[in-house]
Amino acid sequence: MTKIRLTRLGKHKAPFYRVVVAESRARRDGPFVEIIGTYDPKKNPYEFNVDREKALKWLKHGAQPTVTVKKLLEKAGVLTA
């Protein structure tokens, strides 16, 4: 099973995340299948960029977004609530 989730990058107290498609059993910052976007929570307002086509493709193939990613995708208009 695949999941759409965040993987952490950045320095101490300056997080930056990639939105990735990964196997559900892989570590948080471990191997992933594909990068589909980025998320920077430290900017005001936060910056969230995602490749809409890739996200929809993976969702159609059965990838499950995590709670955080699901909320971000809804706010970005990729998912309809």
C-alpha cells in the first residue's frame, strides 16, 4: 500500500517538507517512489506547492494521504471535501 505523506528536510527549528508517495512501511525520511510537491510551514502564509496531475494520478491508483496531507490537498483545491 502506498501513502502520500510529508518527509522532513531543513535545519534544526527550520522545517521544510517534501510531499512524497512512499510505501506505508517505509520510514518517514526513508525511500520514496515519487516527489509530488513541497510544503514550507515557516513562511507567512505557509507555502504549499503540489503537482495536481501527479497527486490525482496517485490517488486514483489507491494511494492514501495522511491526515495532514489530506487537509493541505483540500485547501489547495486538489481534493473536494
